[in-house]
Amino acid sequence: MTTTSDTDEPTEPTLTVDELAARAGVTVRTIRFYSTRGLLPPPVIGPRRVGHYGEEHLSRLGLIEELQHQGMTLAAIERYLEQLPPDLSAHDLAIHRAVVASWAPDSAEDTDRAELERRAGRPLTDADLKRLSAMGVVTPTDFPGAYRVDPGLLRLGVQLLDVPIAHETILAARTVLMEHTRSAAVELSRLFRDEVWGPYREQESDPEHVAAMRSLSAHMQPMVVQALVTAFQRSLKEELREWLKES
């Protein structure tokens, strides 16, 4: 099995099971258990019968972790993964994890630089940390050498470190995204309030209707996020296709 990078070029799996466990923050026993349950693809067997894992395995472990944070049982996670397209790349899985992470409450973690580098799978320079901060992946805390990291975005952020984009461009892109996503959130909230919540307000004294409203609100976020991500991906592909035609 080969994996793909953010440039869509195949890369050979190179991680041993111990290295994969360290990068994913799990135990070797957990990886082998997931493999027996079919949650992870088998490793590529190299010389001396040593199994090698790649970025797809790492991204899939991250997705499993996020699904567990959602409270899903192992059986439910198995069914969830079975529904995914079989040819998803490591990059696609990382995006999927970021979407799943957005359903849950804030999952940011506090960590020191050594642990951050271990999770990133590489040393991080001060310039790297500055770029990750600009992407919203890590945030320096009030304690020297300590950072608040978003695990759902870390893999994507680390991949982008090798993309030749200026720090100022990252900041500008983030500003554009924040402005437009905020505008979309405001409009969607207004639509929900006026067209859905409004009619229910007339019966808000009925406990059953109030419970139904709260349930609907809780289930809206993942559906809306998935719809936004899908629409954005399609729009971006179309824009890039047109841009490449003109260049």
C-alpha cells in the first residue's frame, strides 16, 4: 500500500509500528487490536518481515480518536469507517477528521514543545511554530514553552509547513476564511431562527417540542459543517481549474 502527500504524489510507508504508535499517541497494542478488527489496513511487509505503516494509517488513527471523542462505540466506528470510500488518501482522512472534530466541544490540548514535536513527527523551528500559530493550529500559552494545540488540525498544519507559502499569505488567507465563514454562520443562524425556531416558539411551553428543538440544534452542526466543506471543496476545484486554464 502506498499513501499520498498533499501534492498527491505516492509515498512509501516508512513507519514501524513503534513509530506509528508514538506519532499517533497510542500504544502498539492498540494498533494491533485495531488491525485485527479491520479498522486499519494491513502494513506493507518489508525486508525481514517488518511491517511498515504510512500517513494513511496515521490519519485513520486520528479519525478513530475523534470518533471515540464523540462517544461512538467500537462497533459504531467500524460501521462508520466501512461507509467511507476505500481510496481515501491520508490528506482526505485528515480533512475528514477535522470535520468530525468540529462537531465536538473544544478539544484543544495543552502540551510542551517536545510533545508537540513528537505528535508532529518532526522537529519544529520557531518559524514553523509561527506558521502553525497563523493557521490556528497552535497557540502559545502564558507559560514559557507551552502551547495549546488543536489535534484535529495538527496533521494538516504540519503538511502545509512544506508548502512554499509566505507567512503573510497564510494570515491573509485565514482572514478571508474567517470573514466568509462568519458571514455564512450568521446567515444560516438567521435562517434557522426565522424559519425553524420561530414556529416552535409558539409551542415552547410544551416540553416535547422544546426537547425536539434542542435535539435538532445539536444535529444541525455536523450536517451544516459537512455541507460547507463539500461545497467549498467543489467551488475551490472549479476555481483552480479555471485558473489553470488561464495560466
